[in-house]
Amino acid sequence: MNVIGKILILEDEKLNAERIQRLMGRIRPNMEIVGVLASVKKAVDWLAENKSPDLIIMDIQLADGLSFEVFNLTDVKCPVIFTTAYDEYAVKAFKYNSVDYLLKPVEEDELEAAVTKFENSV
Amino acid sequence: MDTREDLANVMEKSKAKSVLLIAFTFMGSYATLVIVYPYSFWRDYFSMSTSKLIIDVLVNLLFCVAIFRLSIFIDKILNKKISWMVHPIKRLLIQTIFQILGALFLIICLSYLYYKFGDLINTQTYHIGLRELLYTVISIILWALMISALNTGDFLLKNWKTATLKAAEYKIKAAENKQLVAEIELQALKLQLDPHFVFNNLSVLSELILKDQRLGYEYTENFTKVYRYLLINSKKKLVTLSEELKFLDAYLFLIKNRMGGGSIFQVNIDESKLDMLIPPVTLQLFIENALKFNRTEEENPLIVRIYSNDNDELVVFNTRLPLIKKPYSTGIGLKNIITRYALLCDRKPSVEETDEAFIVKVPLIKR
């Protein structure tokens, strides 16, 4: 059932990024975290230089702007799970390749449900 | 509006009013004379030579101007001594007496002039009876009183108008202030319930407890301090700078542990200013804005300086590192601080924005 996938994390707060990494390690130990990036610019550069990941887990507020800018600056080929502290961007997040929209602190059950949804859609 | 222009306008108006009143008196005087004097008088009158007629008319005009001036003068003097608002009856009596005396004085002067120089300017060809003379005197006095009444009426009307306008202005101002206070309270309430703030911190906290219990403990303590400060103080009008700085310490602790090295804060406040006052949560707003509008990358951190200057101001300076796209903002937070100050003191906050830096200065208020 568990597919092997490459996951990119966009998150500017270190502890929140660590939390996602830790939870992913528990629910999908065979998935690989290929990068943790703090800004839109780094994400755009990374996506230009590397093969597209299978899934991006994306915080909405990054160090240099809203993560929606990534979609405007480059072609995002994979699905996205958004994370945010509050739901004010939920409607906007719908417009992009979003699988799910998770509220912080991200709960293990919710993250697992979102990842399962992603796996089923592939 | 230009006040000089206003003043010129008012003077123009009062001049026009004077001319109108004099013309009114002048015509009125003839109207009264027509009633008082018999036909024979007018027949004789118009049989005078034109030059004499003109002189007579001019003398009459001069007399009207004199009566008018005297009336205005008495009014002006009494306005200073006895107010219509405080002693209306006393004022009415005194004004009437003075007007009558003034008019009599003028009549005596005029009669004297006629007596002395009458032959030079006007050979009296007509005879005036005692009755007519009495009528004339009475009508002149009545005219003097009428001018006085008109003038007073105008004065009272103007006063009433200004008073009404002032009352209306005051009402509007009071309503505006009430609305402002409500807005400020609403903003404070929003701040208390800001879900971003709460959940971001809780998210970090829960991870921190797993990673570093000691730090997790400290984070909880500081989060408590910050949240309690927001709840208790955001409704107050003013707090001491030292209270706000204690809050700032706890707030910056949270930010540093949440955001890492993306921002650097330098606080340098002169100790003598610690007892001065500022509206609560002012610093939090400026820092929140600095973080909201600028990049916070570890490679190129945002620098925020918070210091006091010699003009009794608190300064928040931050370098400018614009985001990829300018975030949407109503600017309500900063506007609110400025309006809050407008209600508190005469000094205003100032905002300075250059390509390199954003600087806000807020006055520190003396106890």
C-alpha cells in the first residue's frame, strides 16, 4: 500500500518543519524528504534545478512572501498539501493543486488522512 | 478656508449692512417728516433754491450717519459692560436711556450749528411750530431706538447662529470620538483573539516540548505573559514604558524561538524614560508589521531597532527587505495608533519610509 515518494517541505519556522518531518517519519517511514526550504525564492530555485517531487507540503506564509507566489513563478507539477495557522487562505488554496489544507499544529491523524488522499489520487 | 479671506468677507458684509442701515434711516427720516409737517411747509421747502436744497439734504444725511454711528458706538460699549445674555432687562433699560440721551445730544448739537451758522448755509424761510419741533425730536429719538433695535437684533441673531453651529460641531466631534473609542476597543478585542498568534505559538510549543523540555517550559511561561498582557492591557489607554518593555521581552523570546535567526532585535531604551507612558501593545504592532512586510531570511536577517531619543520619543526602526509581492494591508493598525494619539495628546506619531528603512516614532507621554 505504501508507495515510495519524494516529499518537499516549504516551511520557514524550523520547529514546524521538524514537526512535519517527525510526523512523516512515523506515518510514512519509506517516503523521502528531499528538502526543507524556508522561502519562495529557494523553492523556485530548487524546483528549477531538481526533478519535481511527488508531493509538496507547503506552509502559506514563508519568509519572503505567500507560498502561492511559487505557483506564479514556476510550474508546479505535483499535488500540494497546505498548512497554516488559520483558515483565512483556505478558499485561495483551493485554486492550486491542493490535496488538503491542514491547520497548525498539524495533527498526525490529519496529516495521515491527507497523505492517504494523495496516494489514492496518484 | 483662508481666515484672512474670511475676515475680509465679514468686513465687507458689515460695511454693506452699515450702508443699508444708513440709507434706511435717511429715507425713514423723510418719511417721518412728511407725516409730521403740514403741506405748507413742503411747499416752502421745495421753493428753496437747488443749492440750499442740496445742502439741507446733505446735512440731513450727515445727521443720519451721526445717529447711526452713535447708536453703534453705544451698543459696542454696552456689549463690553453689560451682556444681553446675563442681564437682558438691565441692558434694555440702560441702552434705551443712552440712546435717547445720545439722540438729544445730537439734536442739541445740530440746533446749535443751525443757530450759529444757519444764516451761512440756509436762510430759514420756513417757520417751525413748537408742536412740529416736538414731533421731530420724538421721531428722531424713535429712529435712533429703531437703529439700536435692528443692530441688537442682528447681534443676537449672529450670536445665536454661532452658538448653534458650535453645538452642532461639538455633537459631531463627540460622536466621532465615541466611534473611535469603539474602533480601538474592537481592535484590542481582535488582537486578543488573533488565531494566527495563538495557533502559531501552540504549534511551535508542542514541538518544542518534545525536543527541549526546558525551552518548552520557558516558552510556555513567556507565551502566558504575552497573552495575559494582551488580555489585560490592550483595553487600557496608557501603560508605562517599563510595562510595555517587559511584555516586549517575552514577545521577542517567542519570536526568536519561532522564527530563528531571520530577524534581529536591538533594544536600547534610556532608563530615564521608563516611567513615561505609551498606548499599550504599540510595540507589538510595529514589530508585527515589520515581520509582515519584510523578508526574514537567516542569510539576510531583518534588523529591528527599538530605542528612545532625546525628544521623548520611542523609535522603531527596521531595515526594508520587501517581500516578493507586497501583502494586502488596510494599514488600519498604524492608523489606529495615530488616532489613539490624537485623543491622548497634542504630539503626533511620525512615519518615515525610505528605500532602506522604515522608521516610526511615537511620543512618550509624561505622567
